[in-house]
Amino acid sequence: EAGVTQFPSHSVIEKGQTVTLRCDPISGHDNLYWYRRVMGKEIKFLLHFVKESKQDESGMPNNRFLAERTGGTYSTLKVQPAELEDSGVYFCASSQPGTAYTEAFFGQGTRLTVV
Amino acid sequence: AQTVTQSQPEMSVQEAETVTLSCTYDTSENNYYLFWYKQPPSRQMILVIRQEAYKQQNATENRFSVNFQKAAKSFSLKISDSQLGDTAMYFCAFMISSNTGKLIFGQGTTLQVKP
């Protein structure tokens, strides 16, 4: 079974441009999370989808970030316009539905560099 | 608010020896989970070990074990008989039990296992 996959693996864009990151969760995983790690710092939560609904978007930095999960399958995270401080590694994770703990599986991440 | 602190940015260990990675956290919650995740170079992050806060017994997974000190809010990871494949970035993470799977991470510790 395929794991969580993220596209692209690397992206270098100029300040002011738009970038869209994609995450394909494990099939059947209703929960989908986006996280970000800025160089040398902790991994920070951005938002959580349950199917196509945003359950918690408290970690989204500002309105330049837009996350979608149409149809409750894959998700995209768009940054428009990108700023230098948006550089970092963006991780996606997914987990099965359930009221108790279910393990989150992570993708390899997308390394975004804004120049 | 919950925080997780890893005070060792980098560590190294000789192959076959034992190493301990430190993690402290801060929370007012009583029911939560603690995790250690491993991210090998250019690969996805995987769960190494999980500890439920209500369990007094320390979790173990083969060569990996934790020292969970709830009163001290400490959660260290011990790797016995270190192998070259253990070279990776290690992240300590926290999750409130009643939460929806949102993880709070520390800054990470880069572990180098030397032959």
C-alpha cells in the first residue's frame, strides 16, 4: 500500500510568486494534517482536515496560505504570494478516523525555498 | 499552551554503543501521549515509540526505550546497540488525548552513528 506522498519534493520560487504543494494521503485516511518546519526550528502544526472539512486551521500563518481538500482525498496548500519567511519544509500526515488515538503517517515533505 | 523542548541539537555515538536523547515538555493536561519520531536523511518521518501518560511503565520497542518521568515532565529516548541505520533527525512530540491528532514537536536532535 502506498504511503503518504507529497509533490513536489523540492521547489524554488521567487518572492511574490505562487506555489502549490500537494499531498496524497493513505487511502481511507479521513484525517489529513499539514505541518511546517522552518530551518532549525520545531515542526509546527498548520491545519487539520477531516475528510473535506477544515477541523482546525489555527496554525495557518496568514491569509497568503490556502489549503483545500476537495472530495476528501488529496489536499493542496497554496502560498500566494510567497515571501522569504515561507521557506521551509512542509510535511503532510494522514491517519485513520476514530475517537481514540490513531497513528499519523508522514510524507517525505516538500522543501520550499523562496528567493 | 503546550511546549516541547529538545536541548541537544546534535549528538553522535559509536556503533553498538548506547545513546540517550533528551526531551522535556510543559502542559497542564493530565491525559496525553508522547512520541519519538525518526526522520532519516531524505526519507519520511516514522514513529519510533509512543507513551501514554496514564501508563507508569516505560514503553519499549526492541532497541528503543523511553524514560518517562511525568512529574518532571521529561521523556528521554534511549537507543541501545546503536546501528548505522539509526542516523537520523529525532523529534520528540506531544499530543493531548482529547485532541484530534494535532502534534506539538520539539526542535529535533540530529543523531550521527559512527562506524
